Amino acid sequence: MTPYTKTEVLLQAKDLQLSYGNKCILHDINFSIRDIIRPGLQQGQVVSLVGRSGMGKTQLFRILSGLQKPTSGSIIIRERKPAEVSPGSIAVFQERAVRPGDMGVIFQNYYQFGWRTVRQSLLLAARRNKLLEGKEEDTMLQYAEQFDVIDILHRYPSQLSGGQQQRVSIIQQLLKGANFLLLDEPFSGLDVCVLDKVVELLQQVSLSDELKTLIIVSHDIATAVAISDTVFILGRTKGVEGSTLVRSIDLIERGLAWQKDVRREREFEETLEEIKACL
Amino acid sequence: MFKPFEKISKQNFLIMVGLQVFFILLVWQLSPIGLIPQPTHVLSALGQLLGTRLLIDNLLVSLLLTLQAMLYSILITLVFSYLSVIPFFHSVAQFIVKCRYLTLTGLIFIFTLLTKDGSQLKLSLLIFGIVPFFTTSFLAVILRIPAQEYELCQTLGYSRWESLYEVIVIGKADQVFEMVRQNFAIAWMMITMVEGLNMSEGGIGALLIKYNKYNDLPHVIALQAIIFGIGLFFDYLLGLLRHWLFPYTMAHKK
């Protein structure tokens, strides 16, 4: 097995509950995401949140992103103290409740401002990132080159294909400087070739920084599991209204994380069956 | 051409419209209805009008007044529409919208007391008449903004004021042109009415009232045709300006 250690908690969901009036949507959601350290690698975290339609995945996604407040409970994140950030300084961390803007959010339809060109949208995001002060343009161009959108910088969102929109959304949120990247159904409606590219892209992002944490909300279990290190399953327990996390699977322990051809492994198939049984 | 949802080329569309107009004019010419003048009479009146300075002078007066009123109306509309997302000002914006149901005729006396001269009276009446319609249109634009536009701002860490600026002020700037385009007709319609209140300065409305008074129908219809033509011209011009200033309104998937 690849050597690794799990250290500090980067994100913790504590007793999350969401109700609309008397209707309970989510209850008792508790989980944490820890920093994974692999010697010689900048290994980020990739966590999947899977569940059937109508299980409250989108609501949980919105709560995690800080766009929606839960009825009770909280999301605590660990972040570098802004004042301590300077080249060569020792990072000092603090814990606090998540706020809108803390997470990089990539919506299912990769929404972008229709009145901004790709270049303008990316620069807007880069200017929000204090660490990029003075080098916004250069960093933006680096990402554009890396993610193959350099030729479409002058275009408007309505002139982009779905795959291009997705890449632009990801770069925008990366430029913003968020360590957490939340992706809502990133594999939905993609053909096989594009799907492979998206998987590759997400793996590339997860390897860009040790603290980079991808949280993928998806109902495409096979693809989500193939790129994740941990899977949380959202489901229902008998006799209780609303959804909760019914299971979590550590894919690293099973030797299924960080493997290119993981889909060919028998244990991968078994894990998928196990997840399906929980849904 | 007679099938539902059939698409026809722009050229064919123009030919079709040309033929339809020709057909209507032909029917109009060949079947005179009582006192309504025939197209040839209207055309002759139009030629007469175009040959004098009378039309140009009055037209300029009307256009200047309309443009002035439109400019002030846009500014007032934008201020109250932008502020409408602040709960304190929402009720004010809603009240302006409801002012559509007030008639200008009933307010002439109040406005006469409030203004210094006929020119100011006309201008303020026009602004009062236009602003509720502009505000109604622009508030509808703001209400139609998808929540995702604000959410994208939130995810980028924008403050609420920054979100207002990005999504409404910048993001809907093109819609201001669309709002003006859609409501220019209202302004143009009102100008003929308010010019009737103070005829000393002239204007196309005053001219229209004068010809109406003497039952000079060929000139009335000729003037209507000019008013119609200018309306269409401004409609086209504003559309063109919108696409030129905001290229994304023309951007399509490549």
C-alpha cells in the first residue's frame, strides 16, 4: 500500500440538520476530512458524496459552500491565518465556521457571468486572491495554458462548449485561492471522452496543493469512486424522515485510491456493489 | 410560409413585408372609406410637409424634448431600480411602478404650480409619465435575475454591494437599452399629448392638434407616418447601439 498519513482535520461537519417547516431534509450529518500526506507528493484530498436523487445532495452541497444555512449544526474549516501568509513564513492555522466565498464552488451548469469574457471573469477571480497581488495576469495565463483555455480567453460564456465552461469555472475558483473545491455533479451529461478529460483534470487539481480538497457531489458512483480517497453515502434510515450519512468508505485503506486503472480491480466492483446496497 | 414555426430567410421576410404593405396600400387606394384620405393624398401632404421648414422645426422641438425627458427618466429609473434591492427603497420603487395608473391630465394643475414655465411643465409631465413605465420594465429585469448570478458573486467572495454592482449595474447595463427601446413608444406617444398643453413652443404634437382642428386628415396621417417612421428608426438605432456597446448580446455558440 502507498505510504500515507492522515493528519489535521481540514473540514468538519457537526450535527448538521436541515428542515423546511416540519419537513426534515437532512439530519445528524457528521463527518470530517483530514489532511492526507504522501511522502514526495503534494497530495490533496478527494471526497465524494454520493446518493440517490432526492436525498438532499444539493442541499448539503449548498450548506457546505456556505450558500445556505443549516437549521442547526455547523461546518468548521481550518484555514491559514491571513496575516501570517508571506513567503517563507510558517503557516499558522485557525478554525472557523464556513462563510460564503470560503469554498470554490462549481455549479452543475458551470454558471459564469454572461457579460464578461473568459479573460475578464478569470481576472476578477484572481483579483480576489491577495496572494496573487501584482501577478494576477501571469497566474491567470498560466492556468489558462495548463487547462487549455488560452485560445478562448476572448470569448463570452455563451460561446463556450460545456467542457470549456467547466474548465473556466474550475480555473476561476482555483484563481480565487480557495483550498476547498466543491463540485456539483461534475460528470453529469458528459460523453465518455470528455468524462476522461474531466477526471484527469480533477486529479491534476488535487495534486496541485497538499491542502487542496475536492468535494464531489454526484450520483455517478463509479466515476466518483474512481477518483476519490473517501466516499460518503447519503441515504435514509428506516423510520426516520430525511437523509443522513449512512456509510463512509476509506478507499485508501482498501487500496483503491490514487490508482489510474482502479476500475479494472475486482475490489472496485465489490465496493460499487457495497455502495449501491446502501443507497 | 404558411406553416407554423417555419423559418424563412431575412431576404424572404423583407420581400413578404414589402408585398403585404403594397397590398394594403393598394386596397386602401382602391376602396375609399368615407372621409379617410387615400394614400396618394397622404403622400402629397407628406411631400408638402417635407418641403417646408415647419416640419423640421417642430420635429426638432419634439425630439429635443423627448430625448431630454428620456435622459432624466433613465437616470431616475436607474437610481430607484438599483436601490429597490435595498428593503428601505423597495416600497418607493413599488410606488413608482403603481404610478402608471395615474393620469397626466389630472396632474397638470399641480405640475403647473410646481414648474416655472411651459417648457418645464412639459418636461416634468413627460418624466412623470415615462418613469413608472421604465421602472416597471427594469424592476422586471431585476426580478428575473437568476439566483445563480448572486451565488456566483458569493462564491467569489463579493460583498453585497459588490454583488449589486456586478450583477445589476454592470450585468444588466444592456437591458437599460432594451428598456428604453421597449418604452420609447410610450414616450413618443406622450409627447404629442403634453405638447398640446403648451403649444407656444410648437412641436409635432402641437402641429398634429392644429391639423386635427381643421380636419386636415391627409396632413394628420402624413404626420402619423412620420411619427411612426421616427419611432421605428429609434427602435432600430437603440437595438444597434445595444449590440455595439454590449457585444455579448450578439454572442452565439461557435
